[in-house]
Amino acid sequence: MSLNLNKVILAGRLVADPELKQTQSGISVVSLRIAVNRRYTSRNDGQQSQPEADFFNVTAWRTTAEFIAKFFRKGSAICVVGSIQNRNWVDQQGVKHYATDIVADEANFVENRNASAAPDAGGDTYASAPAFSTPGAGAKFEELKTDDDLPF
């Protein structure tokens, strides 16, 4: 059995405003860069070090491209889901170049509209959803007092 998996999920912030373009055949495409902070650890002296960012080139097509161009701006938090693609080409001097890009199949909001940097999002604002509870659900389960009571 052969296993092939190429899936990427990135959550970060846009480095610049996305610019929507059209191919000659009229297909929407947007290219953008996302800054994603790395996890960081404490330095040897016990102080936390500053997080470092990685920058990823992302391309989105069709309705995903139109969605990104409409609702996201420089500084907006975004989550993209897609795949990695490698490209290579030879320039006019005969030098071969390589690039790794993320092709986004989905784009999602990470923060609410009021916190977003997208000024032209428009629309109404909504109150938080009410808390959900199931009446009587707590009575069906016993509270475990210590870890010693766990059945495993």
C-alpha cells in the first residue's frame, strides 16, 4: 500500500494586501504572503526569547481567491488549508531556481470581524451566541474525587 499525503494548515497574518488578478481565461487568482510565528522556548537564562516568523507564499484560485481578496487585508489573521507545490525554472542566465509554494484550497477567518484589519468587510455585527446547556446532564455522571478513582 502506498501512502501519499500533502496537506498544509497555516494560521498567521497577511504581510501585504492581497491583489486579485485574472488569468487570460478569466480565472481568479490571488498571491499572498503569510507570516507565521514559530513556537519558541526559553533561553538558557530562563527568559523567553522573542518569537521568530516564517514567511510562506500562498496562491489561491477561483472562489477562494475572490473570498481572500474581498475580506482580508494586510495584518489580517487568516487560516489557510491546502497543499505544498514545488516549482523550478531556468532564468535567462541559465541558473535553475526552486520555489516551494502553498496552494490554498480553503481560507478561514481566525479572529472576529471587529478585531480584523479588514476595513471594507461591511455587514452587521452580531452578539455572542448564548451559552448552551443540556438540562439534567450533570445528574447522569458521578464526579471523580481523585485520580485514584479512574477506572484505567
